[in-house]
Amino acid sequence: MNTSLVNDTSRSSVVDGHGGRPLSVSGALVRRTLLRVRRMPAAFVPSIVMPVFQLIAFSGAFGAAVRLAGVKNAMDWYVPLNAVQGASFGAMGVSFGLINDMQTGFFDRLLMAPTKRWALIVGPMAGSIARAALPVALVIVIGFLGGMNVPGGPLAIFYVAVAATGIALVASAFALGLTYRMRNMGAATLTQFAIFFTIFLSTSQVPLSNMAGWLHAVARVNPMTNVLRLARQGLLGDITWNDTWGGLLAIAVMLFVSCWFALSGLKSLEK
Amino acid sequence: MTAATVATNHVAPPRSFTTAVHHTLRLTQRSVLGRLRQPAALAPSFIFPLFFAALGSASFQRMSKLPDFPASSFLNYTAAGAIVQGVLFAATSSAGDLATDIEQGFFERLLVSPVTRTAIVIGRLGSAMVVAISQVFVFLGIFLAFGARIETGVVGFIGLTVSGALLALAMSGLMSGIAIRSGSPEVVQGSFPMVFALLFLSSSFFPRQYMTGWYKTVASWNPMSHVVEGMQGFMNQPLDVDQFLRAWLIPLGIATISIMFGLRALSNRLAAQ
């Protein structure tokens, strides 16, 4: 794959005369991410199993609490949460992959490639969407098997996918930024902690109205609350612009900040 | 130490009871020190249970107002679950250290030294118990500071401490057996989902009476539910013999089987060498 990526890049250099086309470089990096999944399935399996197990565990254990809050089926509440969390696991894969590339020296070769720097960030980010597709799809299927309601119709599933994709991108850009700076396995662990705490300090378990004290105050200002509202709206009732725009805005802002974090990390690495 | 001495010691390690106790205590001490020197490995077994307890008590406080809720507050309910969670995480991590010892060759050095064989396993289990007791102290201290109450008073406190120690003995025995059989930290970490499932498919985080369907059936069959409910009894109900039976005898029974499993794994490993 290393050779094919280099070949892809050099072919592009010949075509446009002044460096590899960024999108073809990004495409090659996506293919590299998927190849890593195929070569090391043991590292990918937990990111499929964990969201599914959590979905079953949460809806089984805490189902009564969300039903008390007026949710018809616990799956309606926990499918979007676990889809978003499952998507975010791809970020750990991005971080591990990057660390591996740094240790083997492959990343240095990428830095010498005649292409735009942002292509080196967009590639792994797009790869994280590819990695997220399977766990998110599986969580939705398990949700349907568990009797998930979809009053919002197909658009409800679309918004679950939008939220999951958005978080996969945000988490992977954050993971890249952190890995460029730390350059060791600690970056993957920290990424995991950051995602874990951001998701759980929101309306992950129960609606805002059911929360008490400090958690209510934190969840209200946590952008993840808006993202989960966007994802859940079609499973809990009708889809409205009121429940949509906040989530889209939260994703856009987090994406902007995390991409800046990744780009500045890459620049600091080159210095 | 010459090769001849090594060979002699390997064949006939000292077997007096006092020596065995002495070796066990020294190995326990070494293991505890090893754990304290790696705060990053020990921290998750303190941070995550406390985080989940804080999250649960802020999220599900409303549930505790229901008439049939088994505790006066969700914080009181979740204390036992947090202890169990912390103990299980720490026991897995301790077995991971044992597997690392095997991988890095320290275990082999122990085997050629005049150390009682059982002390190698029991010493490790002893350290898991010491960590578990410290976890119970820290967790209960924090819970009490945030307004939790132990309904059974000092006896309940002792009951919870002993239960935590016995559970650590049971789980670290099982995990140590896996570590000795495999000799691989990855395999020990790979068995973590089993611990996770034991914990989540039980009443550690939520009362069983609110569960429904197959999930409730699984939680009712899960021995961890009964251990946790015994411990919750110490926290939330008047003193009763049932609390001791569930919180002490079940972990003790599991510990007996798991220690046998661990020693058998050691015996097999020695026979294979």
C-alpha cells in the first residue's frame, strides 16, 4: 500500500506538473485506512462490538428511566447515542494509524510528498467516516430489531447518519491534532477520554428535564446535547428546524475548531 | 547463585507454612508497590466508577423518588455498584501486571528462586485485596462526603470492605489464571469485555425491578447482581443475614473456584517447563 500511495502521488505529480492532486492523495489515504482495517481486524472489532453492547446494556438497564421521561422505547433514546459514539471510535483508529506511520517513518515520506498539507488531514478524516459506517449501520439495525420507533420517517435515519458522520469528522480531526503534538500512544488514550467525557456529560442518559444539579448545568452548554437532539428528533417525534439547526451549528463549529487544531498541529510537527 | 543452587531450589522450594506466609507477604508488598508506581494504570479503576456514580446520581435522581426504589437516594444506591466496578477494573489490571511479569521474564526468575509456588499466585491476589480495601475506603469516604449514608453503620462499613476484598480475590484469581495460562497482557485485556458484560448485565447500575424482558432474566441469573444487592443492603436496609450471605458467601465461593483455577494454571505451566 505504501508503494501504491507513493505511485498515486507521483502519477498525480506528473499529471498536473506541480505536485499530487490533494484529493487523489486523500483518496489513497482513505484506501490505506481501509486496508489497515482488513489487515488488523482484531483492532477494528471492538469499535463494532462496543456500541452494540452499550446499546443493549443501556436500553436494558436504564430503559425505565427514559420511559419515565416519556420516551416510548428505550431504543429511540439510545440508538442515536450509540451511533454517535460508535462513529467516534473511528478517531482512535486514526490516531493509532498515524502513530504507527510516525514510528515506521512512513509519515515522514508523506510530509515530503508534493501535495497540499490539508490533503494529509482530509484523508484520515474521510477514512474515519468509512470506519464508522459499519458500527453505525449495525446500531441502527439492532435498534429496528429492538422495536425502535421512527415517527420522522427516513429523514430520521438520515439525521442519525448526519450526526454520526459529523462526530466522526470532529473526533478524527481532534485525534490528528493531538497525535501531531504528542506523537505517542497517549494521544489515542486522551482522545478516547475526551470523546467519552464530552458524550457522557450531555443528554446521553436522560433528557435535560430529568437531570439534577451540576450535570444539568454542564449538559445545557455542552454542544453534544444539540448534536444528540438533532440525531434523536426523528425517533422521538416530528422533524423540525428548531431541533435541527442547533445540532448542525454545533457540528460546524466543532469541525472548524478541530480542523484548525489538526492543521496547526501538523504545522508544529513540521517545525 | 550457582546453577546447581538454582536447580536445587527449583526442585525443592521450602514448604514450611511460616515461610510460605512470609513469601506471600513479600510478593504482596512488591505487587502493591508496583501498582503504586504506575498511577496511570491504577487511576481508571478509581476515576471511572466515581464518574459513573456522579453521572448516575445526577441523571437518575428522579427515579429514587419512586415508592419502590430500594434506596433513599440514587447516590446511596450507586455506591455498591461503584465499589464493584472499581474492584473489577483493578483486578483485571493486576492480572495484566502478572502477565507482564511472565512476558518480561520476572516470573521465570521467581520460579528458579526458592519462593513457595503458591505464594506467586496468592501474593498477587493479596495485592488485589489491598487495592480493593483502599478503594472501598476512598469510595465510601467520597460518597459519605457527598451525603450518602450507610444504614447499617459500622457493621455495614466492615461488611462492604470484606465484600470488596473477597470480590477482588475472586476476580483476580480468575484473571490471574488467565494471565498464567496465556502469559500475554493482551489476552488479559482482551478478556475485559467479559468483566464489562458481568457488570452491565447486572443490577450494578440500576435496580432489577425496573428491568424488563430477557435483560431482567439475564441480570437475575448473573451472580454479580446478587453480590451487588447484598452490598446495597448494607448501604440502604437494616442489617440482615441475607446481606452477608450474598455479599460475602457468593464472592467467597467464586474465589475458591478461581484460586483453584489459578493454582492449576500455575501447576500446568510448571509441568510444561
